[in-house]
Amino acid sequence: MADKSQSGTLEDDEFVLFYKMLTQREDVLRVFQEFSGDGQKLTLQDLKDFLREEQLHEDGVQQYALKLIERYEPSDT
């Protein structure tokens, strides 16, 4: 399906498409969209809500969310 050029190999854009096809997770996308206010990102509050409701994390949610952001979010904004 990703071999749009029908060359038998995957060119640059085709490889990216193939990778996305392999890694797309509808269940993760559904949960993300449920908790995201705009469907594009999670605010700190969105993340805290997710941790409380889906992960059943209760104690120190604010600190845990901030640690996750610090560790996995490369953008300062």
C-alpha cells in the first residue's frame, strides 16, 4: 500500500507513509482526542485529567505530569 510508485521499493515519502501505517494506533488517537481540548495537544490540565481518569493516578498528579513533560517534551513552549 505504501509503494505508490510500484517500484518494489519504498522511496523517502513512501517509507514515511509505511512507518505511519505501522505505528498508527486508533485506540491511542481516540483517548488523545478525548482528553485534548483542541485535538492537537494536551495542556497541563488535560494531562492531569488523563492521569487521574485513565491511569488512576491520584497522589502528586501535578508533579508527576510536570516530570513527564520535562522528560518527553522537547519544546519549551
